Amino acid sequence: MIAGMIDVQRLRVFRAVVASGSVQAAAEHLGYTPSAVSQQISALQRETGLVLFEKAGRGISPTATAKVLAAESEELMDTLNRLGGVVDHLREGRSGSLTIGAFSSAAQFWMPQVAKGLRREFPDLVLDLSLNELGPEPANPARRDLDLTTEDADLDGIERPGHSRHVLAEETYRVVAPRGHDLLTEWDHQVPMGALAGQPLIDNDYHGNTCSLIIRNACRAAGFTPRYVARTEDHHTALAFVAAGVGVTLVPSLAAPESMAGVDSRELVNPSPRRRIVVHVRDAVADAPPVVRALELLDTAVAKRCVRHAVTR
């Protein structure tokens, strides 16, 4: 029972009927008889005091109330399924699962080494990796065991209740331009932010995310407003636009390509925008061996990649 009112199994059957479109289809999908499904639905309606279905021709259709209940129960059912998986792993003596959130460049350059190490040392561990850059706020960060995020290095860090915060690295930004571009020929190693005034720029991050705010502030400090000619939501597409000659883009050092046909990069200075990379670890799992080892592997991966441009802790 949930809050002494809703039976979980009845809720599952109800959601199956809504998703399947009919009692008959839900019964086939669940391996029940139609009468058993109807009994579960009737019992759920009595428990909740809600009208969940209404007649529609020869069948039934969910009411507006039922649609709200189905949508609002989605996160609950996901949590229960995850908990069930943990119980199964514990019963079988397995290592369980580890949920990690990461932004795209960290997922690309660091997480493969972390995953390889965890796979070798915890062969029964299920690693669940998700991208956490889907807009200004990470989706459901509290459900992740480890969550890699970015901060403006010039601002104080943000603590999360129920988590410990570990700084992994600080890094500068680079301008990526078509090979032979004036910015690259005029400036051998470092490009001042002011040199970007009037340049056609390609945005590569969600508006309002940490990186876009860092770049906006650096441009403001250099006395100009960026002139964007294209906007994308990932650095891979932005880099492809640069290679095609559409414009130039500004990326953190981690995302700057070491070798990519048709493009090159320079560090940005005066001012030098910087971001801080941190990992938030859920207190409830902080002492779990896979979590402890994941942090060690992260440190190793960061040190290897950051040798190029970034300054690690």
C-alpha cells in the first residue's frame, strides 16, 4: 500500500490498461484474464474514490483524472522498479547498480575509462549513465549516486543537501575556428576575448546553462555582445559547423578537439573564462565500494585528459 491508500499492483494494472488502450489488451500483455484486470481496476477506483474509466463504444477510455494519475505515478513506479532491482542484486549477492549523471564532454572523454575500470573490478555492477544537460537544471539529480556538473570558477560552489561535493578540475575555454582563420594566424597561442567582437559565433550550449553564462559574462567583460549566426545544443554539431566554415565557437578545454580535420583552437584570455568541474556524491552511498572506486577512477581520467589544457586540483 502507498500512504495507506493505493495498492501498488493495482496501480500497475491500471497503468497497463491506460497504456494498452483496453482491458483485453492489458490482460494479454500482463498474462491475466480480462475479468482479473477489471477486478483490479474496480478495486482501485474504490480505494481512491476516483472515476478512472468511462464507456467509449464497446470499450472504455481513461478519464482526465486517470490520465493525471498515470502521469503523476510515473516517477514512483520508476523508483519502485529501481528498488526492486537493488533487492534482487542484494538477494543474489551481486554488487547492485551505480547511477551516474554527466555532461556530454565528461561522458565522452572520462566515463569510458571509469566504466572500464568498474567493469573489471565489479563485473556484476550495472552502470546507469545519463546526460544531465537537458536544460538549465539537471533532471532528477537526487536520484543519481554521482552527478558531474559544472560551475563558474569565479563564483562560490553550490552544495546539495544529502550530498558531498568533490572538485575534479578547473579549466579554461578555447576558441575553435576553421584552419587558416584570421584569429588563428594573428594570435599564435592565446586569443583575447576582445578579438571575438563582430565575429560570427556558433552557440553550442543550452541557453541559461553554466557554460553559456560563463561565455556571456566574459564577452560582457571584454566590452561586446556576441553575434551568433547559429545555435546548437551540443559541441559536436557546433564543431562540425566550424569545419564547414559557418563561424567560430567557444568551448571548454575538455571539449576542444585534439585533432579534427579543418579546425584548430586557441586559449581565450583577457579575460580568461574558466569553469569548475565537480561531482556530487549521494551521502547514502558514499561508502559503497563501487562509488569509492568510481571517484578514484574519475580522478585518474581527469588527470590524463587535463594534461593538455586544464589546471587540475
